[in-house]
Amino acid sequence: MQEIKQIPSFLSKLYEILESEQKAIGWNKEGTTFQILDSSLLTDQIMPQYFKHRNYQSFLRQLNMYGFKKLKNKQGRSEFQHSQFKRGLKNNLLKIKRRNQEDIKQSLESLTKEFEQESYLNEHERLRKQLVELQSNQRSLLDEIRRQMERNRNLHRETQDVAERINTVKSYHLKKLNKLIIIIQKLPEDAQISKMALMKEKIMRKLELIEEENVNMNMKDISLEKQDSYMYQEPNLTGVKSPAGYSPKTK
């Protein structure tokens, strides 16, 4: 327990991170080195949790002070190695000592150059991804513009077709109307007048019939009134036999 407490805090936390389930840094297959898989995730989530800061360059300086060497990685990732820093051998961390100031200074200068180069490469990669995304968006926008233009052309053609059909129907009906006008104009004027006169005669005859019906109705009412008055006239008693024992007085 005493030896574990003497392990430098940075090394202990680094080993703990590598043993935890995260995707920022990880051991190689042999467990002899570790790689930085996602520097953004490391600085944004892992470092604040274990080291209380987000300074990636400070993290690299700590690795340099404890003698970690940066290796060339075929995948372009940052990979670090130390002879006493291996998976499953946590007790070997006690053997790792901080380097002296001169070595630290030289290593720090070298590490700073590498960091600047790596930062440049990372920035270049970030800009390249943004450019690829912009190009993709531009292609999508151009494709959408082409589709819209094609829809507009189709709509214009459909509008023209509808207009042509309307003009065709209109022309057809105008032709029929013109023919009808010509036929009417060719009719004899006398025939038109006689036809109108005939219609007028029919109308007048109808009116006369209605008037006759009204007169007949009035005559019937008058005859009925006369009949009623005749029915209620005073009776003529001359020649009527009187009852026995009765003799009318004479004037």
C-alpha cells in the first residue's frame, strides 16, 4: 500500500484512464504503448475529470518529464512509449522518475515543435473536412436547383398545353357561333317578320280566350242571380182553390 501511494499522481491517473472504458486513449495490442485516439475527447471530457484542466500541451509536457517517447504511428496518431509503463504492470510505475531540468528543456523544445506540427496538421485536417462538407453541400444545392429548374420547365410546358387546349376549344366555339350568325343573317327578312307576327297573333289569341272565359264567368254569375230573384218572387194566388169555408175578399 505504501508503494502504491508513492506512485506519481500523473502516472497513476494516466494508468487509470487507460484501464477505464473510454475512447480517448488506449493501449496497443501488446500493451507496451498507448495511443491518443481522439484528442478532442481527451481534452473536453477526460482531462477535466482526472487532471482538472483541459490543457493538452501541459499533458504532453508531463509525458515528456517522465521520459515517455513519442513514436511514429502509421495511422498518424500520437503514440507514446516508456520501458516501465506497460499494461498489467502497475507496480513498475514506481520505477519511473522525473527527468532532470536539462533533459526536460531539450525534450520540451522537441515536443513543442512536434506539437505545433501536429496542431498544424490537425487544423489542416479540420479545414479539409470543412471544405469537403461545403463541397458536398454545394453539390446538393446545385442538384436541388437543377431539379427545381426542371420542375419549372415541366410546369411551363403544362401551362402552355392547357393554354393551347383552351384556345382550341375557344376557337371551335367561335367558329360554331360565326356559322350560326351567318345562317341567321341569311334568313329572309320577311320570314323573320312573319314568324314574329305569328307569335304575336298566338299571344293575342290567348289573351282573347282568357277574356272570353272571364266574360262567360260573369254571364253565368248574372244568370244565377236572376234565377235566385225569380225563385223568391211573390206567388200568384189567382185560380188557386181556397180551403173550405174560406172566401177571399174583393177590393
